[in-house]
Amino acid sequence: MSGVVFAITFAFSNLIKIVKLGHSGKKELNQNSGDKSPAEETERYKILFQKAPLVQLLVNPCNNTILDANRAAANLYGREDAALLIGQDLLGLHPAQAGLMKESLKEALRQGESHFSFTFQSTANGPVDLALFAGKIALGKNELLFVNIQDISETKKAERILTQKNNELQKTKAELDHFVYSTSHELRAPLVSVLGLINLLETETNENEHVTYVRLMKESISKLDLIIHDIIDYSRNARFEVNVSPIDFDFLLEKTINNLQYLPQIQKIDLRLKVSNTGIFCSDKRRVEVILSNLISNSLKFFNPEADQPYVEILVQVSPHQAIIRVADNGRGIPEAHLPRIFEMFFRGYEQSTGSGIGLYIVKEIVEKLNGHMQVESTEGQGSVFTVNIPNHPQSN
Amino acid sequence: MAVKNLLLIDDSDIDNMVNRKIVERCHFAENITVKKNARAGLEYLNDTLGSNPALLPELIFLDIRMPDMDGFGFLEIFQFLDPAIRQHCKIAMLSSSIDADDYRRAVENPFVISFVNKPLSVQALQEITR
């Protein structure tokens, strides 16, 4: 116990030596619970005033001049010594907030206290957020104001980050809610079709019908599988970092078209491919493949059987800065009323459409992830043109 | 027969087939008409009123999630149809949705008499007529 007392005593005596108060310290401090000389008490408060990290000012309310200032105030206003602030007009130190500050000081005089916060251009640290507190005190016959100014830049910064994060989270939450609502619907639809077919099958006496029911069950299950694949493409894009490698468009297009051979209409459609390379193109191969696959399969699915020569034209132009992928067709086109909605999750324009409705949504998300952009032009009955620009990514190795 | 004319509005061919079979097996309706989207359903009602009002359906099975105009879009326009249609045709939602909001929105609509979850069953049909 006595050791602790000694350590505190020692610290205090050192402190007093540092601020050159000229006291030997130990003797007086040992009596700190007893009576103190007025001089010593004054000194103590002076230390408290000077050493506080908070800006402390004593202000004359008649003309708003500074009567006393501490070291933190000197730092804030870029003065060598706090004494240099004495006699200065406080409002003059805050020209941008002079009006507000004047009001605040008046209010303190009237109500006893006041506060407000503002941004201040400090000479040392640039703009800082400050909170000012003013309070009225009576000293003898005089009324004075004491003013505390605190740097709340860090708090403000944290507040801004928090607000921003909160907004982002709310957006994510809304998206997630929408996603869960939509997917549960889309996943349930083919499942209840299968359930309905099973109900029929269980009570069907005509055996010839059994084959039909089983075929339709298979169709529903394939659709469910397609939706799940699309959802995986979507979540893959959301979760995984962009993985850059050189892309051979000729190869990628061949692969994509091979995968689309299951579409029966592909036989009737003239597929025109044109790739022009002027150098190597680097981007995320898997993501580019999903873009190609979705755009081309859309053009194939929505071909116009009444067109003279149904075609799908795929043009890829690679330059040092970007790749332009253009998929054009003379298919059924998109009604003008649907155009603003085609990139919505699970939006389907036609009841005949076999897809999940998520394809163009995924394309949009991927293009955004790759920092590209896309354009659609379409006229109902005449065809559509989808153009995607993807920046050429300098390879990261 | 519970009803004379029944209208099914659903974009799914499979579900339309399943629903038709169930209705036929229960001898629930004399005539069944199928429309594959909401707009076609609305057109059918208007046309039937003009040509042969006796064929107006007493009951409509209406799907919710459909391309272009969904079931709720149908209901919004339905309220402005000819009073003869609105009084004659009752609507039962027939959907795969198990969403509480969809349910609430549907049953709050004055023209909707029932909310049935797919797949349609014999039991569900009996409950509608009760």
C-alpha cells in the first residue's frame, strides 16, 4: 500500500518539476488531504487547465475576446504558445462560423450553456470536425464564458462509415429477401407439377397415360435442374473473385454452341460467327462463357419461325482496351413495355419461354462485376441486338 | 357438376393438364377453358360476354406467377370489367406460392373466394364447393 502511495507521490512531484512550478513537491503533496495554500490551489487548477487535451478557453462575453487559453487551444489555432491567443477575438479565429458561434455564445449567456458542432480548417491538420461547448460562469461580479472545443473527427468518420455500411446492408438485405422470395417460388413451381403428376399417376387406370406422366415429370425435373444451375451461376458470380486469363473466343464460342445443341431449333437457324482479334484478350473465362451462353441461347430460343431466314449473328471484336461482343438476331424481338424489365431477376416475357428468367439478370450482374457495360436494342417482330463491352484486363502475374 | 363453366388461367402446360384431369375425374365442371396468360384470360371474359354470356365461367382458377401480367395484375384489371362479369365470375387463386404476403393480398381481394395451393387435389375441389 505504502509503495503505491509513494509511486503516485513520485509521479506528481515529477509532473510539477516538469511544468517548472518551483515547488519541491513532496512535502506539500503529502499533506494533500489537509489544507493547501491558495497559491498552490491556483497552481493545481492551472495545471488541470493547461494540460487537458480538450481545447479550453475563457472568454469575455462583452467582446468575445479570449481571456485565457490552454495548450490544446494553441495547437488547434497553430500558435507557439497559448499566451499568444490572449486578447484575440474568438469569432475572428472562426471566420466561417462567426455568425453561428456568436449566436451560440449569446445563448450560453442567456441559458447557462450551449453547444454546436462544425467543420474547421485547422492550419496543422486540414479540415477537422469540432464540437463546441460554451458555459456561463460567475467570477466575482463578472460573468464569463468558458468554452470547450473537442475534436470529433474520428467519431464523425466512424459515424459516416457506419451509415454507409448500414445503407449497404439494408440494400443487401432487400436483395436477399427478394432473392429468397423469388427462388422459393421458382423452385416450387416445377416441384408441385411433379407432385400433381404423381397424384394423377397413382389413380390413373389407363396404363397408356403412365408414360406421358413420367415424361412430363422428367421435363419438370429438368426445368428445376436448369433453375438450380442458373442460381449457381448467379452465386458463383457474387462469391468468387474475378479470375483473369487469356481468352480464345473461337474456342469459347465453339464450346458454347456445342452445349446448346440440345435446342431443337438450332437446326433451323443460320449461325454466323465472326471473331476479329488484334491481340490477346484477358478476362474471366468462366464469366465470359456464361455471358455468351445466355445471350446466344436467348437468341436461339426466341427465334421467329415466320422469318424468311432465321439467323443469329455473333460478332466478337478484340482490341487492346476491350472486347465487344455483339449478338444480333431477326427473332421475335422484345415488346417495348418489357424492355425496362428484362434484367430483373426471374422476369419472363413469354409463357412459351422455357428458361428460368434469371439469365439476363446473371448477364447484367457479371458484366457489372467485370466493369463492362451492355446495351440492348430491340424491335418487336424484327429482332434484338445485345452488345456487351468488357475491358481487356491486364494479366495479373 | 359443381360448376357449368370453368376457366383455368396458367402459363404451365403441365399444370393445366394436371388441373384438367383432376377436374374431369371429379366431374367438377361441364366445360373447361384454358388460357395461358392473364391478358388472354381477360380478353376471353370480355369476348364471351359479348358473344355468348351463358358461357361465362362461374369459377376461374388463377395462377399468380405468370410471365408478362401476373395474377395480381389480372385482379387489378378484373375489378374494372363489366359488372355482369364481376358478379358472375368467382375467382380461386391456384398457385404454388406459400408466401404469406401472396396469401394475404389474394384473400383481401373481394373477388377471390379461395386460395388453393398446387397441386390441385380432389379434396381441394370439394372444399371450394362447400
